[in-house]
Amino acid sequence: MIAQIIVDVPSSQTDRVFDYLIPAEWEGVIEPGMRVVVPFGPRKIQGFVIGLSDTTNVEKPKPIFDLLDATPVLTTELLALGSWLSEQTLCFKVSAYQLMIPAALRTKVKKELKLADELHQLAPALQPLFQERDVMAWTEVIGQNKALAKELKRAIKAGHIEVHYQVEEKGRKKTERYLQLAANYEKLEPLPKRALKQAELLAFMERQTGPLSMARVMAEGQTTRQTVKALLDKGYLQESEQEVYRDPLAHVEYERTEPLPLTEKQAAVIRPILSSLDEERHETFLLHGVTGSGKTEIYLQAIDHALKQGKEAIVLVPEISLTPQMVQRFKGRFGSKVALLHSALSVGEKYDEWRKIQRREVQVVVGARSAMFAPFTNVGIIIIDEEHETSYKQEENPRYHARDVAIFRGHYYNCPVILGSATPSLESYARAQKQVYHLLPLTERVHSRAMPVVEIVDMREELRRGNRSMFSVRLLEALKDRLAKNEQCVLLLNRRGYSTFVMCRDCGYVATCEHCDISLTYHRSQHALKCHYCGHEERMPQTCASCGSEHIRFFGSGTQKVEEELAKVLPEARVIRMDIDTTRRKGSHERLLSAFGRGEADILLGTQMVAKGLDFPRITLVGVLAADAMLHIPDFRSAERTFQLLEQVSGRAGRHELEGEVVIQSYTPEHYSIEHVKAHDYEHFFQVEMGHRRQGLYPPYVFIVLINVSHPEITKVIDVTEKIVAFLKRELADETIVLGPVASPLARIKDRYRYQCMIKYRNEPELRQTLREIQQHFMRDINQGHLQVSIDMHPYLFA
């Protein structure tokens, strides 16, 4: 039998199937989806079995060297998905398959040299290496002296040294020590009378029905390791190792919740979803529900329906900031049936959660983007909450969007896909208007609660009145009012750090990163300037690097600066700050939000991570400090993102009994994206924004491809980008627009110059083939590592 294998070498020459012989002892054992180790040239590497055959064109196929899995790590469906993904995103097949397995399963094959003969048989140069040991790592030998390679080759050929391959996986299964009574313990000599502690422990173990973990024996048996060891040594107890899961939620307690009665509007929305489940019909639903309209309850009841049919559910939430409250709801409803997958878990925790899914021990997975590849085999429903979020798009290869993967899997399993949002992306809403998606509107909050009143403050007027503070008079009054009433507030500023940049007042010099074309951000806590792109850090200068002046000042405000200002104007207010700097540590999101939920703070100040998913009864005020921060970014989606962020953060206020109020501070209050938030009018915003998109020829009216080229030499970058543009204009249809080459908005990052070109098209059947040819043409330069050509089929970032 022949195994068709994709080898783990991400390059264009190896991006195809290789045939290997299945050794007789593994026939009937090896299945598609398993990982194997195969000889590839002079080395041994990992590969994925994607098919089996009894014929081959290869004259003498090499046999498979080692088998890594007892059961397939990729299902038949995931193998098909990987193939489709590599076509759609122009990535290598192996990159798509690596994406679907946890990091713990990504292997390294270590080469070892073993002495197979008498030491004196070796050449004198090799003898010292094996003087004190029989085995050593290949890298150790070659690292010491490259000239030894020839001598080694001879010794291996002569059979004096053998080469062994050790496959190492990053993940380790976690085990715990378990204790139980030995089968023949009653036949042993009785314990001495003075061994009272040992007798107590023996009596305790006699009352147990099966093995107990060492931790439980110590706690419940009120004993010590010394006593346990004594009984083990005497043969009364037996010890064994048992595999246990690392549980990322072990410390959290969940209250069981029951399904809530649905409102009339919710019932109307869930009906088509349930009928699609009953009829096993794939349909993509766009659930457009305003903030606080009860979308989560619809998700929970639809999932419950799928589970009762014996099916599985995948729920995506945008990154970790949303997960604590979301996970609580799912755990409360479905208990141990839920697995969790997101970036804040350790490698081991992710591995254990993935194994629970693979072993069919859970039926629901809740997680961020990567949870879309959960190895379920009977998916009944897929839900993407806050579907407009950009974090669902992966920005490195493979550049996939979770929504497209969800629809592929939905087609495969004939199951519904629900895209939910209070502010759907324009592309999704346009598809719903054209009936490609089934629109489910939910336009009222639960119990007909009012949407919060939004007030927009013109900061230009504040300046004219002499208010130079970052808080308008109106916002400050509202904050004081809430503190007096013992209610809670959320403040949003979409910038972390202390200030956005540092500038000299005398000559206008701005401190920039020496490796990137971007200004450095000042961080007060470390008194340092940091680059948010490459991580470069330097001390805050005392004098200007350009003119020597001491008049160096901070411009713009970050969350750290706002926190400091709040302490000055409202010293009695207790503030929790949430941004990347305060939430780096594991579990910090959960800790900060729990503290806020318990009322340990009056104000939650943060970047956009505070805009989504929070549901606290005492939040009655939301303040937005710089609504225009995202509006002036050179990106056609900037107005859409501004509207989405403001509408989402507004929705945090007044979700329960108390009424909510929102104060938005802006220097461009007349902009349509800010005006429509005042009326919570998505429909009108959509119409205006679509007009702008039609005029500028942007999605959803056209598709866009962005090609980014980077290299340490600027001349090379320009030359390559010009060649790509000329080739595209030659190959593509006349009505397709090719723009560029131009310098990227961030023209240099990490000492690499960056240029880009853009393709706008409506229908271009040969496009993927043309782009593959570009990849092939520059492959030699790309393989040498100097040139990078990245192709993004549906870009979300234009930097």
C-alpha cells in the first residue's frame, strides 16, 4: 500500500503529494489524517497522510520511517478544508494543516548519533566525542567542528556509528500520582503498634472504593508524604500514574442556569434557525440584534436544540476580552459539555481542551478564531458572535477569515451558520439585502428597555471656552453624578500608553523608532519610549536629539495619562484600567472584570476591549474620550469601524433596570458615523456608507487584493513591485483596476522597506492562477529570506 503524504516543508517545490511505501506491519493501521515521519532527502521530517492508494508512479518509493499518531489528528472533513483553504488564501497545504492542530502537536525531529562499535574503531578525531558517552546530539557534534562531517560520514557508512531520530512533541500529557491498596495487603505482616499514623492512613484507604489522587489522600486522609512513603515501601499501598486534563476553568464556579422565556421578537427570530436544524439544511443567518436584545439566549437555545439531536456546536467570540462573561453563560447552561480554546491558554491547556474535543468528551466549543478548526465530526450549528470584528481575520499566512471557514463547514455538515452583531459588517449586511444570507432583525432590547440617550460634545467649543482638559464639562458632571449615586461608568479611549508621541516644542522633532517609520509612544510606568510595531524601547530623552532643546513635551493621550488625570479631577473615584499593558498576564481580563462586577471600582477605563460583551447592571454612563481616533486613519473602513465601536460601547449602558447615558467627545461631531450613533440608526448609516463605497469603488461593490513587498533595500522593493504591477496589468482583464506601486502607509518596519499594490475586481476567473505565478517567479528570492511577497485576498489591514 502507498500513502500519499504532504511533507512539512513549506515551499513551492514541496507543496504537492509525495508517495511513500507503508511497511507491512502498518498496513490497515495508517489512515488519512495521521502524522508520520518520513525520509526526505538526507533528513527525516514530519508529514500528513492525506490519502491511500495501491498504485504509484514512483519506481522505488521509500518506506515510512515512523508513525506519530494512534488515531488521525485531522478528520476527512478537515483534510478537505485544508485543501480548500490553501486554494483560497494561496498558502501551502502544510501551512493549512498545521493551523488545525494544537501547537503541542507540532513536532521537532532530533538527530542523534549512537556508538555502534568499539571506540578504537573510530577515527582519532571522533574518539574524544564518545569517550564518556555512547549517544550525542548531531547538532552538538557539527556545532563543535564542521570539519568532522566527513569523518562522521565515513564512520556511519562503515557502521561504527548509527543515526537515530528522536521525535519530540512540544506538548506533554499531564499525569498525577494515584494510590490504592495493594491486592495482597492483608497477607502482609501487621504494622507495629507505635506506627499510629500509618495505621490511620491504612484505615482511611480501606474505606475508599478505588484509586485516589495523592493530593486527595494528603488532604482527606490528613497525612504526610512520609507516612505514604512508609506504606508504599512496606507494600501496603500501590502507586500508579494517571493522565489528567489541565482545566483552565478549575478555579471558576458556575451557577446552573435554565432557559429563559423568549420574547415575541426572539421567538420569531429563532424559528427559522430551528427549522433549518430540523431539516438538516445549510443556511447562513445574519442576526442583526441591537445591544441588549438577547442574542446570547437565542444562541444558547439553538445550541440546546442541536445537542438534543446528538450534534455538536462551535461558538466563536472575538478574542479573550469577551470570553470570561460569555464562557460563564455557556458553562452555566451546558456545564462539562463545553471546551474552551483561546490565545490566553497555555500550550498544555490548549492541547488538553483539543483532546477533549477529539475524544468526543465535549459537544460545545467556545473560543476565538482558531476554535473554528475544532475536530468535531457531527457539527449541528456554528455561531460567530460580533461577526463584524476584525480579529476573525488572520493577518499572517494562511490569511483566512473565520466566517468563510464557518460557511465551508456549514455546507459540509448541512447545518445553519449564525452571524450575530448589533453592527454587522457592510459586506454581510449587503449579502443579507441580496438574500445570500437570511436576515433576522431583532430591533428592540429585552423587556422593551430604552436604548441609552447619546449626547455628542463638540470639543472645539470646549477649547474656545478655555477648557484644555481631556474631559468636557458635561462628561465631568456626569461622572460626578454617577459617583454620588454609587453607579458605575465605562470610559473608552482607543490608545494605550501615556501619550501618543513625544515632540520638541522648539524645532518640531518627533521621537521615532530607528527600525520603523512610526513615532514612539511614551509609557509612564517604565519612563520609556516604545515602538508598538517592533517592540524597540529606549529611555525618555531629557533633551531634543535634533536641536538639544529641553522643551520636550507629550502630545495626545493614552490610557495611562487618562488614569492619572482622573486621579487629579476625581480623587475619590476607584479606577480599573484595561489595556494590553494591564492584561498581559494570564487570567488578568477575568480578574479585572470580576473586580468591577463586584463593585470594587467606579470607573472601568480601557481601549476597545471594554466596548464589547460587558453586561453589568450598574453601568449607567459610558464616556468616549476621542471618538475621532479611528476616523482619520487612511482606510476605507475607518467610518464603519468608528460607528461600530461607538455603537458597541454605547450598548454597555443601561442594560438592566437603571437607565443609561452616553457622552461622546469629538472634534468632528458632524461626521455621519458619529451622528448616526446618536439615533442608534444602523440602517441609515449603512445607506450613507454604501454610497461612499460605490463612489470610491470599494467592497462590497468590488473585491480587493493587496500585495505587499518588503526587503532591506528600497531599490529592490520598488523594482519587484513595479514588475508585479506590469505583469498584473498585462494578464488581467481591462476592467480590473491595478493600483500602485506605492509605499505602504508604514513604509519601514524592523529595518525592512515596504511597498504595495492593489487589485480591484468584480469577476476575474484567472486571478488565483496569476497570483500563484507571481509567487513562483520570486520564490528563489523568497526562499533566501531577503524578499517577502505577501498576498492578501480580502485585506482588513492596509498598514
